[in-house]
Amino acid sequence: MKIICLQENLIKGLQTVSHLAGKNINLPILNNVLIEASDGQITFTTTNLEIGINCKIRGKIERDGKCTVPAKLITDFISLLPKGNITLETKDNILKVECANDKTSINTMSHEDFPLLPTIEKQKEYTIEAVEIRNGLKKASFPVYVDTNRPEISGVFFNIIGDKLTLVGTDSYRLSEKTVHISKTSSDSSLIIPIETVSELVRILSDFQEDEIKFFVEENQILFEIGNIEIVSRLIDGNYPDYKQIIPKETNTKAEIDVFEFVSAIKRTSLFCKPGINDIKLNLVAEKSELVISSTSDQIGENITVITAKIEGVDNDIVFNYKYLLDGLNNIENDNTILEIIDNKSAGILKSKKDENFVYIIMPIKQ
């Protein structure tokens, strides 16, 4: 293999894929990036057997071929080289890297040991704006964590009905739901995408603000295409919980609250929470249009903060984990938020005043 490529093209391709390659003791080949020159294209590929990423870049191919080298090493090294043309050439299991003032040799591993990425039939095709799905995934994924006992909630739920994609994430204590529009759709579908895949997708999509993304679904695999990048991932097997049943259908108290004031008050009050419980109490006083935020610790002391709020319905109170509350408020892209409560034993709802497609559910801390 012999290729000549600009340093900026090389580093962009390597940084796109190398993030996935980690320190795998059992299979050292998974720490490598596969570099392939064929059919007039230069392709970088990494995989951890659950996810695979490849990225195609522009360059001059003088001789087809392929090799694998440590992903972190080659990425770090290329990033330190000056801009300009770089030559990559394989000779006797060595990758030679040459530029104007630098000649380097890197040991390779056999490309025959590198796992092949699964091939996806492009039959069930969906298209969506990159910024839409990126923002949707960010809003839906933040509650998710990997639970080996409940793998079905260790990812983001994709529910496609018509031209709507509903994204849902939960850790069973809180739940985030965001609905986005699909510009091109196939059949209705429901699937669960691992949180690691979602994180990689969000990271890569940060560079694509005006592009469209395509994805293709098979029985247990999904393929995302973004420009010159492909991400293929397994899907989580199982049925996502029927989360709709925990979303309250009614409310006894509804409050419209300034997000900045609310966040500031929560942060002050959180300093007086009981260690390990993270509890703050919200008292909603309709007649006075007041939201009273308080927390007490026998070891530290007490804090009570009062802010104004537009409150409809009956007086009410509820106790939340303040970290969960802040997570939801940080995803409200508006000056005001809506808080809806039934009582102190039922889930509370946070909504954006302007974005009816985002809903955040928090279970209360029962006293």
C-alpha cells in the first residue's frame, strides 16, 4: 500500500474512528485502525465488536493495499506533524510515514486478523436532518446508564411511527422523551440502540450541522450514514418498558418557572442536602405565586429559598433528587419551564414552554 494525503485529511479521518479503539487485552487487534486503499478510496476503520466506524478521506493512491496499526499512536503522531502532504507506505509489516522533515516506521499487525464489519441490506431506509437527531439524542440519552441486569434500558429507544421518531431514555428513576421529524421514512419500527453507539453518534454529528443522516435497520443491526462516515451497531435484544403508563395523565398543580432562577435556587439549596440522598423539597403555594425550595441537614444546617412562579391548581409539595432536576432543566432550551405535579407520591413532569416535543419525568423521593 502507498498513499499520499494531506495531514488535515488524515487527522480528520483518524480522529473520527480512533475514539472507538481502546485498550483491549484479550484482542489487541481491536486497539488498531484498519487503513485500506482500494477502488480509488482511502478508508479508516475501527471496531469493538459491538460498534464499527469507517471514514473515507481524499488522497492519492499509488498502490492499493491495507494494514492495521495502533489507533491512538497513529492518531497522536499524525496530529503532531506539520500541514502538508504525508506519505504512508507499507513494507515488510512496517508502515512508513514520511513528510517533509520526518521519517517514521510503525509496526503493523496482520489485517487478516481485523474483524469484518457486518453488511447491512439497505432496505428499511430513513432520512433525518443531522442537527435534529443530534439534539434529540442528547435530550433523550442523558438519563441512560448501562444496567447489566436490565439491558433493555441500557440504550435509547427509537420508536418510528409515520414521519415521527420518538427517542426515549431512562434509568428507572427519571425518563426523557424527545420527538423529532423524519424527512424520509420506511415502515414503522421500534428498536433499542446501545448508549455507547448513541454517544459515538452524537460526537460525530457535532461536525455536521446542515447535513442529512440516513439510517438502515435490519433485525439486529443498524447502519448510520453521515457524509463519508458509516457507523454500524448491534441492537439491544428485548422489549423496551411500556413507559407511557408512568407518564401522568392529569395534574393537580401546574407551575411556570423562570429556568435561570430555578437552577440558581436549586444549586444553593443543594449545598444543604442530606449526604447521599440529594433531596430538596419544593412547596408550591398558588395563592402567593411562590415556589419554596428547601433542604435540611442535621450536620450542616438549613436553606430556604423563595422564588416567584405562576401557579395554577392546588397547593402542593414534592421532594426530588436535585441532580435529576438539574439534568432536566439543563435541557430546557427556553427561559421558562413548566412543572406539573399530582402529589408527593407520583412522578413529576418538566416541560419546555415552547417545545411540546420534549418531556422529562422524575420520580419523587418518598419521605
